[in-house]
Amino acid sequence: MVSEEKGLPSSFSLGETGEDGAESPPVNLKWKARLGTQTYGTPTVANGRVLVGTNNGAPRNPALAGDRLVLMCFDEADGAFLWQLATPSPVHHGKFSLCGDLGICTSAALDESRAYVVTSRAHVISTTLDPLGSALQPIYADEAEYLAKPARERFSVGKDGPIVDRRPGTPVKLTPTDANMVWVYDMMTGVGSWPHDASSASPLLLDDYLYVGTGNAEEVDEIHKPSPNGPSLIVLDKRTGELIARDEAGIVPRVHHGQWSSPSCGEVNGRTLIFYGGGDGFCYAFDAEPIPGADGKPGTLDTVWRCDANSPELRQARYLKPNGPSEIIATPVFDNNRIYVAVGQDPHHGLGKGCLTCIDATGTGDISKTGVIWRYTDINRSVSTASVADGLVYVTDLAGVLHCVDTETGEAAWTQKLDSRVWGSTLCADGKVYVGTQGGKLWIMKAGREKEVLATVRLRGAMYSTPVAAGGVLYIATAKYLYAVAKGAGGDTGSSPLTSEM
């Protein structure tokens, strides 16, 4: 959520048509690309490619129609469509239900030659960065069958956890612009994960390991937990998809509703830790090095510490009360041996009291009382990850307020109402703070202790993800489009007055 990129625009315009029919050209718009009709994934930019999770509302391949979970890949230079991974959504049945038309809600992790993504149905997939191509010979031999809509798919709960009864459908006809899949790991059948609504934890890539939140939580009745002994965080070998380890923190029985936080990492006193926001409202730190399992079984992750990210006042009330406890949906942010993380609930639960907690990451055990440096409670429930830069924390809440908080005192330097709810997070880069709203407005604030609105740009669609900066370009995903914004692009130097709202 913090970038070292420079030269990013302080304003831009998509181009407009006036009442007289005259068109004004775009300002600082490099290119735009069509996505689906709902987009929750934040773009990932690397190796000349831009990857973003979306749905199948505007199918690229007519043979792969219907509700699908889609990862699209575009050329970084001009936005040309390169390939897509379009996996089918599971059949809604009984105690398991995936919210329809969500698409892929996570961000892909990339290395030199592979992309790794978690789909909403709790599958972790590895693909190459290049499309399948004319040879139509995927590394994952069952790709044509995997991409087919199952002829039958039933989910049930056995004594050892979830059971998936699936009969494959007719294999699809692969095309050159389909993804070249490498491997698939099903977290439902692999470790008994039972996600609620969707899996939305982005994978963390660290050396040869992928750390993945399983999403293990409640069934559709929002009461029972089909896999209470299942893990919340697992480790996979990025090369093969093999299960390496799982956590033993016992989070699932305490989960309030869902688990949607993505893991992060940092080095504390020479030891690499993995930080994870639990569905029970506690932030956890695990040793990144798995403890080997016996007799060839998967290993475990050692729990170093846990800390309640809810204030004592929130813990005293019931979960669904406006002043009750919340889970952690945001990603814990590590900076200078501290963790910054806010709590929140499913946005459909409405507004309520929140809490931003600053945690000492050097402790051990349950540090809920000893490890809290400060709490900022003048914030609503939040699903947003904080940006931490130059002694300030920038974080938004669901109600649509941007908070700028001092990292040392935990007191607000300023707040800014954003006129609409916020699902995404802030990006702090080049002396500016960018944040988009559900109402379709991108706010550009001046970073620092003095509040200043540089511009607001009304885009043509809701924003549920976070702006990303790479190569001097700002990437912004709305529900239907991906925009690449750069100074001097769009046939204008960017020196003319901003034509969108101020």
C-alpha cells in the first residue's frame, strides 16, 4: 500500500462528451481495458504484464460462458488482452454457497515465470505468465476438463470434514488465449477448508513457499462450522502445489463469520514472521519456517504470538451489534517492528464501531494486554489495509472516511469524508494518497499532516479494489474497466484544468 514510484499524476480525466455533443480528450489516460461486470481483485503488475481478478460478465471466449472466476492478463505497455484463466464457479448446493458473479477476488502473486492465484472456490492455481498459445499443450494435463462446468457437484460434511462429490463435465475446447495452467490445489478436499461466501485471501509468495489463507469458516447458515479442526493458514510448494505445512492455532472454532484476510510478512529480530488476521478478531504471527511433519506428513507453523485487535469495549458486546467485536478482513501491515491493522465485518452487516490497533511485533504468547502500543477507536468498521509512511497511517473505513493517524501517538492528524463507502484500500505514493469509493469516485489527497484534496475523479463504475503504481503508471480497476494513468498520456500534457469534479 506504499510505493516508491515517482511522477504519478495528481489528476486525470477519462474524456467527456458535452451537452452540445463536443468531445474533450482524455487527460493522462494511457489506456483502458474491459474487465467483467464485477471486479474485486487489485491489479498485480510485473514482467510487462498486468493481472487482475474479475468475473465473466463480458466473456472473452464464448465457449467459456456463464458464471466463472476469471483472472485476466494484459500487456503493460498498451493494455492489449493476452490471456485469461476462466474457471467455473461451483454449483450452489445445501450448506455450501458461493456468492454468484463475484469472480476472482484476490490478487495474483508473480515470480519470474509463474502467476499464483486463489479463486473464490478455494482453489490455488499456478499458471505460466505466457498464454497457452497455438500448441494448446498445457502443463496441467487436465486443464480442458478442469475448465468445464461440472456435470454434477455436491458438497457435504463428513466426520473428517468437507466432502466434494464432483462428476466432470465435457472438456472444453482450449484456445491460444487460455491460461497455461501448471497445477491446482483444492483447499476444500486438501485441508478441509469450508469458505463462507468466497475465498478472498491473496497468496503471499516468499522464496519457494506460498502462504495462503484457507477461508475456513461458517457454512451458509452462518452458525455451524463444518471443519472446526481445519487450518486457517497453509503453506504450499510454489513449484508443485504440494502441501508443506498448516497452522495449529485453532482459530476456526472462534471465527465470528468469515476469514478473508491475506497474510503478510516481516523480519523481527532476525526471524521472518508471517502475519495473519484471524476471523476471530485476533492478529497472529507465525514463524515462516515450517516445522517438518513426521512420516512424510505435512508440517506445522509455530504460533509466535497473537493479539486481540478489538478494543475491550468491543469485546463486551455481541458480534452483530454496532458496538460489538469484529474479525480482521484487512491485511496486517508490518513496519519498524510494529503491526497496524483494523477490524471490520462483512460489509453487508452494515456500519458499526471499529478499531485500528498498533501492535508490538516483538512479543511472544498472547500479547493482547502487553503488546498493544495504542488503539485508535474513532473509526468505523473497516475492510481496508492501511498505508504506513513517514510517521503516518492512512486507513479508510467502510463508512467512507479516510483517517490520517500519527504512528507514535495513535491520534488523528486529520480525517476526510469520501462521500461513499470504501471496500478497497489507500495507496500512498509520490506524495499523494489515492483511494477509490463504491460510488465511483477516486480521491487524490496530498500526503502529510496537512489535509489537502488535490482532485477527485468520477470514474464510470464502483471501485472495490486498490490503486497500484508501477513504472510511473497508476492502475485503477473499476467494476468494468482497468485504467492505466500516466502523466502526458492521452494526448495531453496534463497541464490543463481537471475536467472532473474538484
